[in-house]
Amino acid sequence: MTRTLIRGGRVIDATGERMADVAVEGGRVVDVGAGLGGDEVLDAGGCVVAPGLVDLHAHLREPGGEQAETIASGTAAAAAGGYTAVVAMPNTEPAADSRSVVDFVTARAIAAGRCEVLPSGCITVGRRGHELAPFAELAAAGVRLFTDDGSGVQDPLLMRRALEYAAGLDIVLAQHCQVDRLTEGAVMHEGECCSRLGVPGWPALAEELMLHRDLELVRLTGTPMHFLHLSTAGSVELVRAAKADGLPVTAEVTPHHLSLTDELLASFDGNYKVNPPLRTMADVEALRVGLADGTIDAIATDHAPHSPETKEQPLDVAPPGMLGLETALGVALAHLDMPLARVLAALSWKPATIAGVSDRHGGPIEPGGAANLVVFDPDERWEVAPARLASLSRNTPYRGVKLRGRVRHTLFDGRPTFRDGAVAT
Amino acid sequence: MKHLLAIDELDVADIHRLLELTDHMVEVNQRPNPKVPALRGRTVCNLFFEVSTRTRLSFETATRRLSGDVMTFTVSESSVNKGESLRDTVETVAAMGVDAFVIRHRSSGAPWQACRWTTAAVINAGDGWHAHPTQALLDAYTVRTELGRTGGFDGLRLAIVGDVKHSRVARSVGQIFAALGADVVLVAPATLLPVVAEHATSDRLDDIIGDVDVLYLLRMQRERMSEALVPNLHEYTERFGLTAERAARLSDGALVMHPGPMNRGVEITVDPAELPGSVIGHQVANGVAVRMAVLFDLLGSGGVA
């Protein structure tokens, strides 16, 4: 069996940090210490060695949207971004509301072999918001996270029933908070910028109203809930208060909501259109504070590939969504004023816990632990070139932007899936 | 100036230059043979993704009076829906050799997108709710001429009344008058105002009508009723329409303007022909001269004469 050595890195995990070599064999970490040997050596000089990143929120598009991304290309992007596990969103065609779709996604991911793909399931059949999807059947197929992401569950009675029924199944319901009636035709954040640009606005209230409703439903039912891609200062405040009350809730924020604002839409470039929309600097700052104080648990990419021809349509017609897997770490390190270990907690071990995979992702780097690891240079500055991304799509909002922190190697199940800055084949 | 996309991309000197050029074009239009060779050999393509016969005819006339060649491409909504993208259309027509595109589109921002796909000049002839800079220029020119305000609009009081939120005309008119020094107030219920207004606002026309120098009425679109933006047109007229009673309260010399087409009986219940301050007809006439000035500024060579 090949013994792979990650040599000379600064090892950081939830237990602390130390300078050490890490030896990996048979999918496991077998030794951590100084002066180790190995058959195959990965240089980690000047780099951090950390548990692989875990994304709670990626659209891999397969089945149904293969012109924008496939499970193979999406997991290549994940490997390039330092991820070893991603939760695949269920808004595929067909939607992941049956065991057959979930099994298909899992099988394709195993065939691609670049990271673990955790299929999520729909809360409602076809994401149509009328009937509950078969939670127990999907849970038996390995689904842990359930969401109608792309839209929120509008019907408060149905959402209450979902939470009541989910209790005891050891699953997590995740909400995309958006009251549809308040966002009909909406293109960008409702505020000064949309007023000036003559573009229909997406008010912060539409997110906060549903979040408030669901927090009260959690209070009523006691069932845990996760909140996807929170984007407003008001949402941070609501979750902070809910956690202070002891409610069993978790929340995520995207790299783009931590770094970009609605002013970018003045270019009328569809690559800046996303749902929920880019908001104001005050929201960005509140989200950063929320992440730093633990109100927000995780950074999740909401990686949402779209083909160039769809993104070139007029702003009101172009679909919302941005690539995220390959830039998340670089954006986080460039924009967050937090200790490195705290950033990694939000990108790795906290989301691993929410996704229920902390037995194999995000755990301490010690002998016996799963060899799902990322090696990155935390100080390397690099410019995002869309043509060089591993994703099939090019809709990054960071074209030409300088980020800080670049992945050098990613190991999934002990094998390099990304090595010396290139996707391993 | 490479393109004319929005008033807020111009500086005041650009605005004054275009208005002064318009004076020359008005003079050209008064000649027995209203035609000059300034755009000879140049081709202007009108790309109308939304029907607007008035604006299209105005640009076509302006181009011909400058001896330019005109191509007109009217794309019905249905053929766009059949799949040809804005980019394909712009690139295809650009390949035929055009010097300028005049673009009307239902989506805010479409002319900005077009700029990425052609090296030709782009003139925004109205995009979504966003901007309509030639309308604003012709309105500013009309006021400048009617009131003899060639130096600017310092102290001039302009009220824009009606559906400001959904109006590209209101955005551009408000910007150009403010840039020239006027005090602008937007008059509408909050449902018809942008959430963050660029100018002062009021929901009481009666409180201000006696103090304005220019009353600018917007078209009230009937489909707004179904969106619960106002209860009904009758109530709208009661609160915001130019009725005979309100017309009588206008100060001497106050101008009444409207970008057309008018909804008689809604935003205006008096016959504009009987309003001493109505300059609505002059707006249309000045439209051709303003568009000649814009085309000349972007594409012209040699003197205006």
C-alpha cells in the first residue's frame, strides 16, 4: 500500500495547531510527527494542512442541468477548492424527492471519486410546496439534509407538519428563506441601488419574515433546523436571538454575501445576479460579525453553475447563481478578519457536524482519522481566471479579482484529488 | 462621448454641449431643405425590442436629416422568445457594418450589455424602468427654450407627478433637471415611488402645485391597478390628476409637460390645447432636433452647417 507523506506543513484542526508531517495510508492518517517518511511526498512547505472543507450547499446540476455542471465537473471544482465533501442540492430535474434520484447522485459521485457527495432531499414533492417528500425513505438512502432550496416552503402549515414529522428521524430541515409574494419579478436587493437602476427589488424583509416564521415553528416543535445562505443584517439578529433562547438552529452564509455588494449590479452583468441577492455593505459587515461571534455556523458556497448564454441574457431574465467552490477559501481568507482556525471551523468542522459526517470529515488530524485533507498556502495571492476553473461554467463574480489563500493539494479518502495546483486525473 | 446610455453618466458640460448643438439642429430643421451631410456614409441601426413607433420615427427622421443611412430592426417579443439572444442580434447586425445602435429594450441594462458585443456607438432609446436619456434631453431643451434658461435651471422648481417607480422617463428627467440646478420633487403615493428616491418626494399635489415652474405628468398605466399600487384610476385622478381646478392654481408661466402618449381622463382631465402652459407639442418637435444633436455628437464629422 502506498504511504503518502504530506511534508512540512502547519497542521490546524479543531484541537489546535502544530508543525508536523502527516503520513497517510489506506485512506487513513497513520502518523503525525516530525521527520516522517513516505513513498509519495506532497510538499506542504509554507502551507496549512487541515481537515478537508465541507460544503453544505452546492448545485451540481446533474441530473437535468448537465450543460452547466455534472457531478464529475462539480466534484473536480470541489477538489480544486479544497473540499472533500459537498451537500448536493435537490433542485435537479427530476428533483431529489425519490430514492432513485438520490441513489443516482450517490453512484455518479462514487464513480467520479473526487469527493464525497451527500445528496440532500426535497422537503416537498417536486419542490412544489404541496405534499411532503418521503423523509424516512430518503433518510434510509443516506439523506440527512432536506430542503426545497431555490425556493422556500411558502405554506406555514406544511412547514409545521414537516418539522413535526421530521422529529426523531435524525434529519435536518434546511430552509431557503424567501416569501415569494414579496419578491415577484425581483432581480436585486431592494434599496438605493435598485431604485437608481430601475430594477425590481428583493426586500430584506422577504427573507426575514420566513426566517422569523420558521424560528417560531422550531420553538413550537423543538425540531432542529438549518438556515441556508442568510444575507441580511436583520437575519443575523433574528438567529442571534433564537440561539440565545436555546433554539436548536444553525445557519450558513456564502462567501459572496461576505464580500460583495449590490453596487456591482450597476454593470448589469448577470454574473452578479444571485438569490438571495447581493446586499449592502451594512449587511456584509453584520454577516461577518455574525460569523465571528458564532451566530452563523458555517460558510457554504451555494455554488450555482449557469452556462454563459443564460447569464448573458438581460438581467431580469438571466438565472440567479454564482460559482463558489473554487474561490470560497480564497474569498474567506481575503475578506475575513478572523483567526485562521476560526475560518477553517466555518469551512470544515462545523459544517461537517451539521451534515452529520464528522466521523469522516472535519475531524482532528491524528492517527486513525480519515484522510480527507486540504493543503493550502494561506498567503498566496492569486487572480481568478474563469477560463482556468474546473467547473463547466464560468459564472464567477470574482473574474480578475485577487484572492488570498490557494489550495495546493486536496486528499480524499487518502488519494490526491487535487495535486500541486491541478485536478488529479 | 462614446455612447449615450444614461443622464447620470454625463457631466454638466456634456449636457450643455448637447443642448447647444440642438439649437443648431432646430435651425437646420427650419430650413426649406432640412438636411445636412454630417452623417453621410454612416449607418444607424434602430434595434427596437419593444414597440415604440414615436421614438423609432424620431430617430429615423433625425438620422435621415443628417444624411445617415437607417436600418430598423423591430424584434417582437415573440421572436425573441423563440431563442435569438440579445447578443446574437447585436453581433449579427454589427457584422453588417453599423456605426451606431439605437436600442429600446424592456429590460433595464440591455444597452449596457450591448456595448460589450459591438464597437459601434450605443444610444439608449429606453431600457426597462431605468433610463431614457434622449427624452430627458428633449425635455430639458424644451424648458431651456420656453423659459429662456440657457445658463441652467438654478432655482427652477420641477414636479414629476405619477408612476415614478416604473418610469425610465422620470429617472432621466429628474437627473437632467437636477444636474442643471433645478429643485426636483417627485409627487406620487409611496407605492409608485422607488424605495429610495433620488429627489424630494410628496404625496400631496395640492400642496405644491401653486409653486412649481414645470409640472411634468407621467403616463399612468392601467395594469398598475392589478398590482394594488393604487385603488382605482378615479382615486388616482382625484389625488394626482391635472384637473381644471388644479390647472387654475398653476402659477403664471408654469409649463405643463408629458412624455406621451397621454391617458386623457386619468393623469390629465383638461384639454392640453387649452392650457396656456402646455408645451407637449413642442416636446415632440424638439425630439427630432435633440436626436440629431446626439447622433452628430457621437458620429458626426465636419461642421453642423
